[in-house]
Amino acid sequence: MIEMTVGDFKANFSSVLDKVMQGEEVHILYGRAKKPVAQLTQINTMPKRKKRPLGSYNHLGPLWEDESFEITPEWLFDDMDDLM
């Protein structure tokens, strides 16, 4: 793991990217306290995300069970007259 300040990172941007492509991990430090604010790693080394369920009622099954259901403009805007 390499640690460098923002100024060093800006001055050596291309060489830092080369090191990241070789598999190095780079931490960017900010300010006088040299607080870590960013981490650069290769994309393919990042863990895969799990698929998240859509909505809290996803476990109850599909919303529309009728395969012939189709959203039409008439269906979509049927109640719009009540709103105006």
C-alpha cells in the first residue's frame, strides 16, 4: 500500500495510475493532518455486489400475475381528470 498527499498525487498522476494497474493500492492523504480521504485500487479487485431485492414486498411475488396486462395511455391517465 502506498500513501501520498494530494500534491504528490497531482504531480505524479500517470505514474500512480501505472502502479494501480500493476495491483498496488494507493491511499490519498489530505491536509496537514494527512487524513486519508481516498483509496485507489484496480476495478477487478473490488468485491462483487449482491443483487438487492426491489422493494420490501418483493418476497410476496410479482405485482401483476396476468400476462395480458398492458399499461395503456387510457389506463395510465384514466384518473387524471379527478386531479385537475
